[in-house]
Amino acid sequence: MTDRLKATMVIDREFQISAVDPRIYGSFIEHLGRAVYGGIYEPDHPLADERGFRTDVMELVKQLNVPIIRYPGGNFVSGYNWEDGVGPVDKRPRRLELAWRSIETNQVGTNEFVEWAKSVNSEVMMAVNLGTRGIDAARNLVEYCNHPGGTYWSDLRISHGYRKPHRIKIWCLGNEMDGPWQIGHKTAEEYGRLAVETARAMKMVDPEIELVSCGSSGSSMPTFPEWEAVTLEHTYDEVDYISLHSYYGNRNNDTPSFLAKSLDMDQYIRTVIATCDYIKAKKRSKKTLYLSFDEWNVWYHSNEADKNIEPWLVAPPLLEDVYNFEDALLVGCMLITLLKHADRVKIACLAQLVNVIAPIMTENGGKAWKQTIYYPFLHASTYGRGTVLNPVVSSPKYDCAEFTDVPYLESVAVYNEEREELTIFAVNRHLAEPLLLQCDARSFENYRVIEHIILEHEDLKAVNTAEEERVKPHHNGNAEMREGMVTASLPKASWNVIRLKRKKP
């Protein structure tokens, strides 16, 4: 291996950050664009099941092994009456959906989505409306979903054909309530008071649920992180998580800066953790608050096209970013960043899952296919289960327009003790040169490299379509392990998955 650039890494099985909560590989489906109608649900599609759900989409979702899916929004939830989406489908109202200026038919609602989630082996993370509604609607929805029976709302669920309660565990207390674009936008004090009283009422109905308090809708908000500090003064004792949202784009076609944006994500996480721990100290609390990074992705390709969408259509093609190869590299870096904070980030949702800024795209009446970002998420979800190790990394660095001291190597390791496997995830950010990785893994005696997966492409702007999958991984990496040292050449601008397994005696 003659790579001119070299990075070193030390991995020890005793240097542990935390066990990975599988919910870090969650996703999100909102009643927005073609995420639901034309995405997961299309009764007239030749591959639809008896309920109207597309089986081809279900298979692609199942491959991703998504343990939890946030629903029904998003901005949508701040104007949503959940009662519109239950009961006989032919009696459900059509509504003006104000957040995305569309028509909501309510053909799919709570029960249908819970059924669909089960069919893709996932749980539901339910959001309640704290924009136009509040305590009463939220407690009634918990009763409808989770109470066994013998009360008005639980018996109504039973009359709708769902005898067993859904037992939804995770609930979001509204969505992005700090944002002026949000229906029912609130100050931090207003939200904190409403959220804590709603939380108390919801937990009176079902003490077993866990709650997510609204954090800032992005680290660039002028009220960040004061919003977290003020709202947590109210909600800290009643909630289990606080939310984070972040999207990145390459609007200036500055790829070195774009691939470094996971550093911004890392700083965002650190700031929220510091704020949570400040409130913990201030309250003399023994409880540690965890993070729910329940919206994250690349999002910018569709911004201009969305301005031309005619309002008040049913399922218009909104937010349909067509992802390219460099987007997949940043998604890989963001996944690594989430894993590095596995001690505090317990839930994360790639936003979203189908058609709307999504790894899966569909044609109405036609094919479903994998976007470029599908693959790093698939690899992390498949092989990133176990315990995150804290690597000691030394990498050459670069400066760019937006960041300084950006390491060419972005990497983390996950040890699965039960399966006796070690997985190294690594991105080489260098756009012109391969990177020689030398990794000291001597604490993993008798391990060997069983696979080196690489996602690479000569064209950073290459995309996948229904007709052609231009960006897909190959298994021709050259990683090897000798005398406890793993060496691998990481191609220029590449996502790498190096898998090691203990040799059988």
C-alpha cells in the first residue's frame, strides 16, 4: 500500500463509550408530499397488499431494519386533529393542511400506520399537537392508543377494530415549537408550561410512556440554546429526552465544507448535552436527560422546485431531493457522529423514509428504488449494533471555507460481543487522494477481516434512478489484519465498512 496520506487509529475493547440503543437507527414519516400517499400507501399499485400498502416499499424498509418511526409529523402535527384519522375511512374528512399547503384526505391515520409499522418490524414514535391543541387532545390520544378498554376512548378504538391497545411507548410533545413557521408557535416559557402540564396528564393516563420535549429546530436558531435552558426548567422532571433537528446542504457547491458539516452536528450535540447538564445541576437532579435527534439528513436539492408546487393538491411531490454520491458521504459522517455520542443520543430519526428527503424513492404506479444515502444507513443499521468504542485517531487535516482542522478520516468502531464482531466505519473526506488507515486492534486477539465494503464513485454528483443504480457498494476493499494491526486503503471520497470476526478455534 503506497498511499501518501496516512491516518492511525487505536481501538481497545475496554475503551467503551456506550451500548448502541437500536433506536438510533430510527426514521420518520410525515403526512407531507408523497411520504404516505404514493409512498407507503398506494391502493391502486400492482404491488399493494389488501390494506393498500406497497409491498415493494415495505421490503426496502425492512432491509434497513428501522426499529422506530416518528409519526405523523413534523410541521403537519401542529395543525392535526388526530380524530380525523380514525374510524370508518369513508367518513373521514378532507382537510386543508396548512403547514405544507396540501389537502389531507385522512385515508391513513393512527391505526393504519401502527399496522404498517408492525409489518416492517418497527415501533411508532407518536407526536401530539401542541400548536392548535393541547392537554385534552393529547391525553385522549394516549387513552385511545394505550388503554386496554372500558373507557370512552379505548372503547372507541375497540369499536374501530383494534381490540388490543397499541402500547405506543415514545411520545413527542409537539414539533419545532420555537419556529415562527410553526402553527401555534410559542415562546420558550409558553411552550415549557404547556409541555409540562401535557406531560403530566399523559403520564396519568399511562405512566409507562416516555416523553420527548421539543428542543430547538436547529443550532442556527437565534434562541438556541436558551430555548433548551428555559423549556427544561419546566419539563426536566417529566420528560426523558429532548429533541434536536439538523439538515445540511451544499448550496455553494463547496464539497470540502459540505463534507465537514458533521463537525457542526457534533458541536450541536455537545452544546445540548451541556445545557441539559446545566439544568440537571441547577435542579440538583440525579436524572440524566437523553437526546432524541429525531430529524437529521441532507436537504436542499428540492428547495427551488418546491416553490413552484401548486397549493392544495393531494400528495404533491414536495421535498423530493434526488441524492447524489457526496450526500451519501455526509450521511455516513453524520451516522458516525451519532454513534460517537451513543452515551447520550438514544433515539435518532433519519428524516424522512420514503420520497420526502428519503433513502427510498417511488414512482406512482411504478418502481421503488434505493437512493445513494440508503447504503450508509443500511450498513450502520446492520453492522453498528453493540458497543461503541472510543478510538484514538490521528489524521491529517484540511481547512476550507467554513471549517478549519477538518480530519480527512472520520471514523468510529462498534464491538458486538455476542456475535464476536468488530466493525470499523470510516469516511475518507479527501477528494483526490486515497488514505492509508493503520489501526491498532491488538486487544482483539484472533480476529480477522471478513469484509471490506466500499461506497465510491468518480462523479460526486452521481445519482440513482428507477432505471439505473449508479451508486452502490462493492466488496473489493483490501483491508487486512496482521499481528493485531488492521491496514486498509480508503479510496478518495469513500465510505468504508471494515468488518472483523473472531476466528473459531
